[in-house]
Amino acid sequence: MESKGEYVDDSELIDYIGESRVIGKTIEEYGSQRSAQLTCAKRLSEYIESEIAETKGLNVKFLISKKPVNSTVTDRAIPV
């Protein structure tokens, strides 16, 4: 990626290596379920302090971090 992708724009790179999922219900409707997209939606909602948690059909874009190595995929999800 360092040499062959040097002319790729950051946003384009995120599109290549990131994931995108749609949450059909509101975050509250999922209850205690855990998934990468729900974790990212919750984190974004806390960060930007909006009514994002009440939105249905939310498109969540995220990356899965390699570290910390012993953490679950859900814990390593990073919202984009």
C-alpha cells in the first residue's frame, strides 16, 4: 500500500478497505445485541451528540482495527 497506493486519495482508500452496513431499526430497538455496525453507530452518537440513535436505515461505515490483538471484532470497530 505504501508504494502502489501512494496516489490513492485517503477517502478512496477508506472505501477500498472499509465496510458499510445499513441498520434497519433504531439503535434502541436492537437492545443488547452486539455488532460492529451497532458499536460504531453508538460511538458516533456519543461523539457528535445527535439523534443518530433514533434514525432508522442508518448507513454505517467502519474499519476493523488490527489492534488490540486480543479484543473482539466489535471492540476493534472504528467508525468512519
